[in-house]
Amino acid sequence: MLFMTDDAYGSASRSFFQSPTVRILAGAALWACAAAYVVFGTKSLIGFDAYYHVEMSQLMIDRGFVIREFPWTTCSIWSDPFFDKEWLFHVCLTPFIAVLGKFDGARTAIVCFAGLAAVSWGVLLRSLGVKRLFLGLLLILFCAGYAFLGRIVLCRPHLFSIIFLPLALALIVRKNGWGLAVVSCLYMLSYVGAWQIIPVAFIFDAAAFLSNRKRETAAVEGPRRSIHEEDASDTPTAGKGGFQRLFGKILGLSTLWTAAGIAAGLLLSPYFPVNLKAIYLQSVLVLTAKWFGAGGGGQVVQAAELAPIGAKHVLTYLLVLVGFAVLVWRFVKENAFRKVRPEASAMIALSGVYLAMTIMSQRFVEYLAPVFAVAAMLYWSERPLVFLKKKHSGGSDAGMRIKALRIVFSPSVFFPILMIAGLFSTVILARSVRDDHLLFEDSSEWIAEHVEPGSLVFSAGWGENSVLFYHLPQYRYLVMLEPYFMYAKSPRKYLMWLKISEGKALDAAGAVESNFDTTTIFVPPSNLKLKYRLLSDDSAELAYEGKSGETIFTIPRKSRF
């Protein structure tokens, strides 16, 4: 047919937009556009750690994909031996940087990874049987205000975690053991916290086990078997079949396949067995140091993202908090465990776990928001069956209440509200991170002109070292990414660094010179205590003030004598 009627065109158009693939891609385009609006609206990378990851990929381009030594941190467990805890992420970042340069390459990579993350969560929604895929992806992106979007605009390895986690969940739902093992292996090579997929898989296995037990209990309560059937079940053939069924159930456990994949990722890492220490430090000691202290009276400074949800952030998480409470209330009231698939029960339980973790450390919103949104969409997609039963048994009043709820939460009402709120959140986030220059670029130029290459630059902020490393790889620093890495290397030096950085050392310049053997001090914009302390110190000289408010002090050589 060369010509089509208007009705035929309309039917083809509707069929096209109703395609699950098209809806997922539309959601991915929305995620990518939101990320692009934020990252291309500023002339600086967002977050300190992003600078480290970009420079690591640049080092791979210059020196090879396996960096064995890391002399850029002199007071860190990285100094001997070094381990790249997010090796595959840095490898995947190299093509963008090689083609577009460090800054534009990093921004382009963020947009691409954000789109891939949306596709992964869309695949999970489709695997679970959720039909409103675009609405689900929209809910994931904006259900926590700008908190989740604020995580996917960071050029950091957790982007790969947001990509691999839903793929693993989709394979768990589809019971694809080999695929799950492969994804878990790649996950472990990309992100140090990938081991979390093992307890996540256990939650799904537990939900499936409990659901099967409920089903078996209901079957036992039915007609009893005959005596001949009972005798037949005791035969050796039946016993052999029972062993085979047991073996098949064991092989069907997602926990087993994820553990195998994680183990393979650890063994295949070019940094094995040192990477085992990385998991313990990053996933155990760093969090326990934040929540319970470092031990021995030491208190380790941590990133703001590890702080609990404060009162000023409650409004940002209001939809998630209220939504989760309503979800659990309806789940319990309807005794939905017997009526919905085990995947729905597992997603609700997983939402509760990530909610508790986010309350303690708000960085886990990168998991809470999508997991909660998927749980809500999945449970809502199965609720009409419950509604239908209640409508027939509850009379006209129940039917009216059900109809009212359906109107309030119908896509035609909920979608535009969520879309407007999402656009508003995106604009707020973009304005909050907007900058008119690349962070510390001018200060780095001054250091390059006045400080001898290979020298140590003392920074009173551990996060700022990553930015200086990006601009000035020809110099040395104390620690990067985690201050606990300095504490683990030398508690004495860490406590001295902390005392100096907090402006509590009376002779700050002398303490820097004698303890760290350097004459260059970089003071971050927010550290006014140390700045004023050094301004009143006769042995320190103010050498430069940067555009962002940072200051550089030098210690004259004569002060050594």
C-alpha cells in the first residue's frame, strides 16, 4: 500500500508510541536532557570527586589502563600499594576524554550514562510487567525532588551502580542465572559497593521462598492424597526426583549467582588481592567511622553526602517518605503478601532497607528513589485486582472510594503534576551548581608558575586535593576521596592535619613545615579559621587569592632555620 488513510496513520502513530521500547527511550531522553541542562549550564564539574575520576582516566590514556603506583598521595593507604576501586568505570570514561578532552568529555559521559541508567530501570519495569514505563521513569527521576537528579549529574562511579543494579534485578526477575553472574562481575569491576547485590538477591530469594511456602501450605490444606500416592512418594525413584528438585532449587537461587559473579569480579580485577582491602575500607570502615567514630577517640571528617537527612531536607524527601508509609500501610491492611507476586514484596522490603540507610546517610538516595518508585509502580499495577474484589464485596461505598482514588492517582492527573515539579527541581538544581569558571583553575596556574614541580601542596580540605590533582598532576598531595584513607595510613598525621585545618594549631605554618615538609599551603574558601590564623602568623605569607575565595600561603625558606 502506497497510501494510507488518516485513520491508518493515526492507528500506526498510536501503535508506535505505545511500544515499550519507545517509552523507555523517551524516558531515557528525558533523563539525558535533565542531566545535560544541569551539567552544561555550569563551567565547572559538579563535586570534588569528579575531578579525581576524570584525571584517573586521563592517566590511563597517558600511561595504560592499569596504574600500579599512585605517588600523588603521600599520606594515604594508596601510597603502597595502590588499588583502583572503580577500575572499569575509569576505563569506560577514557573514550570520552580522549575525543572531547577532560572537561567536555566528562560532561558528555554524564549525559550518556544518565540515559543508560534510565534504559536499565526501564528494562526492570518492563520485566516486572509495569505498563506505564514513561511515567515510571519520570517518577524515579523526580520522586525525591532534585536529590536523585543531583546524584546522576556527578561524574562518579555510582553512575555505573545505578546502571548495573536494575539490570541485575531484571535478570533476577527473569531467573537468568548466567546473565546475572556476568552483570554482577562487571558491577564489581566498576564499583566498590557492588557487593550489595548479594543481600538484595537474598531479599528476592526470601520473598520467593515465603511465597512458595504459602502456596504449599494452601495446597496441603486441600484434599489429602490417597494412601497409594503417599506410598509412591516414599519410593527410591521419588527420592531421587526430590534430590534433583532440591538441586534445581539451589541452582535457581539468585543469591548464589550474584555471589559467583562478585567473586569472579574480584578475581578478575587487575588489583587482586589488594582490592579486597578496598571493599573493607570503603564499605565498612568509612561508614562505621562516620556513624560510630574511628575508634581510639578519633573522629574522622566525612563528606556531607554521608550525613543523615536533616530537617531542612525533609521536604525534598516528602513524597518518598509519605509514599512509602502509604505503600506499607496498604500492603499490610490488604494482606497483600498473599495477593501480589513475590517481586512486589521484595521491592517494598528493599525500599524499606534503602530508606533506613538514606536516613542515616543521604547519599543512598541514589538507590532509594528508583527502588521506591519501582515498588510503587509495581504494587499499583497489581492493585486493580484487589480493587475489583473489594468492589464486588464492599458495596457502593467501597466502589465510590475506589473510583475517587483512581481519579486522584490517574496518569492524566498525576503526570502533569510530577512533570511540573520535576522541571522546577531541575531548574533549582542547575542554579545551585552554576559557576562561571572552572574551579581553582586560576590558583592552579599560580602554583604551576611559582612552586617547583614534584613538591607537596598542603591543602586544608581533603576534597579540594582532587581538584588540584586534576589541574596539577605534577605535584603531590596528602589524600584524596576519603579522609579515612589518611587516618588508616597514619592516625598521628591525620590528627595533626585536622588540628591545623581547623585553625587550632597556634603555630600553623611551623606545624605544616615540620610535620609535612612543605612550604605551600592551600586554604579552601570555606576555611576562614585557618585563613585568619595564617594571616596573623609572621612565618606565613599570603601569596594568592583565587576567584572562588581560596587562598594560597607560602612559608619562606628562612623559617626552616
